[in-house]
Amino acid sequence: MKLNTINIAHGWMCQYLKAGDLCIDATAGRGHDTVFLCELVGDTGRVLAFDIQEEAVNSTKFLLKEKGLKAEVYLESHTHMDHYVKPETVDGIVFNFGYLPGGDHSMSTKADTSKLAIEKGLVLLKRHGVMSLCIYHGGDTGFEEKEVLMTYLKSLDAKAYTVAVCELYNKPNHPPLAVLIQKH
Ligand SMILES: C[S@@+](CC[C@H](N)C(=O)[O-])C[C@H]1O[C@@H](n2cnc3c(N)ncnc32)[C@H](O)[C@@H]1O
């Protein structure tokens, strides 16, 4: 398997999540992370997926159908995911920031809403629950979102959370970051 940021994040999540868990894909996009979570939690688990673009919601539903999997896919901002699940009930949350591959780059995730969604996600996580983030920067994406998120993550109380960051260290042009957060 190719070593890339998404595979690093998935590998981490695999270590913590299991059949029957409740998970959220906070940026559904083309549905690959939703499918990954559905396969991890199995028939006894529950996956919710959010995206603000109809194209992403349709792509995700299509991929799920193709794979014979079920998830609740909502045309909704991840800043509202707290309207769908109760605090401290979620086992895992996946964020893959940036823009819809092959889609509208202007509809990419934004620093302020991404930070708010992470804050809300941390409230939703159970004790020992995990959140993964794939953070892109440079190019079309710019640097603001990464800077805001990394500053926020650094400020998280070390007694309440552990934050691990992994960078593709020798890659040129601002390689993306994989981040794993565990709630204590
Ligand atoms: C890099 S893509 C996600 C890739 C996806 N996880 C996959 O497996 O294909 C980022 C997605 O975030 C979505 N997005 C942007 N702002 C959002 C928001 N406030 N709430 C939910 N999704 C958002 C975009 O529409 C885009 O589809």
C-alpha cells in the first residue's frame, strides 16, 4: 500500500475503531472515507457523513450503493454535526480538508469553520475516542487553514487530549499533514 497521508490516517484509525462503533466522516467528498469507516464498523456500527456540496453527497451515496454499504449522508456543514449525535457518544471522526477532487475549488474547507467543527467534534467524542485530520496547504489551498488549525491543536489541553502529527518529511511543495487526536 502506498505511504500517503490518507493511508497514515486510516492506519491510525484502524488501531482504535472496531465493529459496532459510531463514526462520523466530516468531509464526505467522493465517499472514500465514508466507505472506509463503514467497512471498519460493519453492520452493527453506524456512520454519518457530512458535506456542503450536493455533488459530494451524490458521489458518496453512489459509492456506498456500489459497495453495498449503508451510511447516513447529509447535505450539511460539519459545523452542525452536533445536531445529529449526542456529546460523548462518538468513537471516531475523520476530516479530510481541502476541496472536492475534480470539483469546485472555491467550495473547499475554510479555517474558521474547520476549527469550529473540530471543537464540536471533540465534544462529541467518547472518552478514548479518536479523530483524524488530513490537512493540505500551499497551492490553491493556501496556508491560512493549516496555520489556524495547527495553532489551535497546539493549544489543546495535554491532560484532556493527545495530538500526534505526521508529515511526509522529504516530499517537496508543502506536503500534507496527518493528525491524530485522542480524547483522554
Ligand atoms: C478533500 S474533500 C474530502 C474527500 C473525501 N473524504 C473522500 O473520501 O473523497 C473535502 C470536502 O469537504 C467538503 N466541505 C467543505 N466545507 C465543508 C463543511 N463546512 N462541512 C462539510 N464538508 C465541507 C467539500 O465540499 C469537499 O467535498
